[in-house]
Amino acid sequence: MNIVLLTAEEIQGDEWKIVSPRQVQHLHQHLNIQVGDTLKVGVRQGSRYLTEVMQVSTTHITVRPIQSESVPEKLPIRLVVALPRPKVLRRLVMDSVTLGVSSLHLIHSYRVDKSYWQSPFLRQLDDYVNLGLEQAGDCIAPEVSLHQRFKPFVEDILPQWISTEQPAFVAHPYAEQNMPQAIEQACSLIIGPEGGFIPYEVDLMQKNGCQARSLGSRILRTETAISYILGRLSF
């Protein structure tokens, strides 16, 4: 945790209290926080501040804002991912938020087990977003959306995002062209499930404006592919 993230309701007055047991425990165990220390604190969907620790107890920590700081910039990348296995979902969301995507869209596809959409992990997405923001030292949460029907998403929503200035790339191991590097314009990036998109899905996305691009001869896990491509596009 590289920033303590609070809500707007938690920063009333000149001094703010950190009361989350998880955050308080982390500050005690990993930072050995003491009165007089400085601490980075962010307001969810707001600003980031350098604060001074005024009071420390086992249940809460009181801080006073000293100065505002800049928030890390987002990548101009809209990330679309086929809903992964529940155990992978937490890590995938956290990593995507930490890397700074502007929005995250979880979609269905043929190789996504329908039971994944009933996972209790989906009700904890906002918690995973918070963890990703805290890791990155960010305050601004990306939009996170769920799309349980593949064809309506590809035909009705995806085309609205695509233009000459804002292309969409679908990662596909058998595409003839390679994924671009270090692009300067905004774009959409689409990653399939373990096993990849089926040919019908790739064809439908291409018909609606997407460009199929390869990552080379190695087949990567979903979470590995996301980190690799985001780094490649934004390098």
C-alpha cells in the first residue's frame, strides 16, 4: 500500500481519521507509523495529499493534510477482458488498475464458463479497485463494467469506441500482424479467455472494426498478456 485511500465522507474537518482495520494494521505492521511521520493520503475520485501523522492508536490514525500532490496519469487505454476464473479475477483487476487503464470492461465469450458470472468475487470488484489504486498511489478509479452478452457488446457498444484516431486491437495468436508498440493515441485493447476467442468471435470483432494482432509465437496467460501488452503499447 503506497497511499491510504479515503472517501470524501472520511475527510471532514482539518484532521482526518483512518479507521479501516486493514489500513491501520498495515500502517502499524509495515510502516511502524509514529506521530510526526508523513503519510501519503488520497481521496477516492479526488486529490492526493502529503499529510502529517497527529495521533496513533490501535484502532485509528489521525492525520493532517500538509500539501496536495499530483495524481499519476491514466493510460489512454480502454481494456476489455473476457471474464476470467474467479481466482484470477482479483489479481487481474488489481493489476489493471495499478497499471492505469482508463476503463475496464469484463465480457462474456464462448470459453467463459457461465458459472463465473455467479461468483461472489464480482461483488467485491470495488475492493479490488481500491487495492490497485493504493498500490499505484492513485486516487481516480477507472470505470468498471460487466457485459454478459458477447454479440450485443461487440455489435452495439464496441463500434462506438472505434475510429481512425482510436483503434481497437484484439489479441489473437494467429493474426498476421503483430501488436503495435508505443502508440500515442487512445485505443481499446481486447483480451480473450484462457484458450482464446473462437474464430466466430474474432471474425465478429473484425467485422465491427477491430484489428486482430499477434503477440508472437508464445501463448500467454490472460493476466500475463495484459501486463505485457499494456507495457508494450505505453512504453
